[in-house]
Amino acid sequence: MIKRIVKVFIVFIVIFLLIITASFFIHQMQLSKEDKLFIPTGKMLEVNGHQIHVYIEGKGEETLVFMSGGGTSSPVLDFKSLYSLLSDKYRIVVVEKAGYGFSDITDSDRDIDTILRETREALLKSGVEGPYILFPHSMSGIEALYWAEVHPDEVKAIVGLDMAVPTAYEDYDINMSMIYLSSLAAKIGVTRWIPGLSESDAMKYGNLTKQEKELSKVIFYRRTVTKNMINEVKQIKANAEKVGAAGIPNVPMLMFSSNGQGTGWDEDTWHELQKDFISKHDEGKLIKLDCSHYVHDIEFKRIADESEKYIESLNQGSFMN
């Protein structure tokens, strides 16, 4: 009986390894076929010894810098539904951090100072100077707040797209084992076999074209739980603590808040974290939206309208509370 159980177990292991091996090789072949589609839509610039992708669209006196949340495979396409409604009046810039989109996957540190330094250098090398209006999503809220704190002359305002605030990470339970497992699954191509996994909210709710949706999938299979993304998560508590200790920067802020779905928090807790933060700011406003975490992919029309009104009020010196 024991011998039979051992034999069945060995057979199971062999079959499992054969499936994993087959998945890996099929994944590699598909990546090779997709190379012709993996073409940057913006500028590739050398920053800190590696290539960073910067996308620029539109013209205008104001420069809006879109900053992606942690783990967003393709920031340029993720924000497209929103910035395409604003690029007729403003200059739009998306800096894809190391390990995201078309940018290189690197070994560079993910402490807040390195992340911000790379973002600023990419902007300057692309010929885009401040002051900027920052549009951070999720985890990038920490970078945006730090930016406004240490370089206040470069930040005119912050428009938070369900952005995280420092206190959100104080008691946040990060399951690193699951993150490492997800990274392994991406590397061996298991992500290709899970129905709907590559369909982001930008694809489901946004205004991406058929070609852009295909490109989004191509990027997803290359930029899911990358080394940089993992290191960002490992550093986020220390980064948030550092930013929180610096206090709230003295820049106008408009924050859009989701219903908490997709954040890891329940609706009331998530909203209270943001409400408590903005209540301590003299020039802050919070708009609650009834949608999940990627608010800019779902409520992009309303966010575009509210953002335009907000920017106009800033220029008129009459920020609306």
C-alpha cells in the first residue's frame, strides 16, 4: 500500500514538473513572438545606469505627471483613459519606473529617495521642467508627498487617484510569500493560463483601442511582479514611515477616494485613512467615488472634469474646498 502511494506521488510530481516545464518553454516562445509588439510609445532615457520610458502627450502651460500604483504593469496604458481627456489642454507625462512598462527591470534600490531621484532625472532628461501637478495612484502617493516635501518648488499641486497615505501602511499585512509565488508564476508563464488575469480595469472599463488592449497583454506577460515591484513592497513600510514623519507638505491637494475594493482595506477604513489625512490640510478636498481602486480607469470622465475645474481654480487663486 505504501509503495503504491509513493509511486502515485512520484508520478504526480513528474507530471507536475512536465507541465511546469512545458509552460515555461511555451511562455518563452510566446515572448519571442511578441517582441515585435513590445515597442516603446515614448522616449527611452538612460537614468541611473538603466533605461527608463517616458511618455509625453499634449501641450499646455500646466504639466500633469501621472505616477502609477505598485504592480501596475503598463502605466502608460493604465492612465490613458484619463489623460486622453486632458491632453488637449495640458501637457501629460507618464514616467514608467524601473520594472514597469517599457522600462528596464533593474537591481536599483527602491528606497523613496532613489525612486524619486530617478523620476526627477527622467523628467529633466526628457526636457520637462516643473512645477508639476502630480497625479499619483495608490502607492505612488507616498512618492508624491515626499516630492512635495523635499522639492516644494517643483510641485504645484497633488491630485490623488485613490492614493495611499503614510498611515495606510502602519498596520498593513503584506504577504511576501504570496508575492514571491506570484512572481514565480509569472516567470514560468502560468499567468497565461488563467482566464481574464491579463485583463486590467483599463481594458475592461477604459477607452483603450483593440491594438492597445493587445499591447497591454504583451506588457503584462513581461512586467508582472517584477524584481523592482517586489523590492518596492519590501521597502514600502520604511518609505511610508519616513514620509509620514516629515508631515503633510504645504501644497494644494485634491483626492479621489474609492470604495476600498482592491486596496486590502474595507470601505470605511480606507475612506477614513484618507479623510483623516486630508482633514489636517488647509488646502485639501476629498471626493468619494463608488468604484474600486483603479478609479481613473472607471470614473475617468468625472475625474477629468473635476481635475480641470480644480486646476482652473488654482490658477485663479480660488481653490475650492
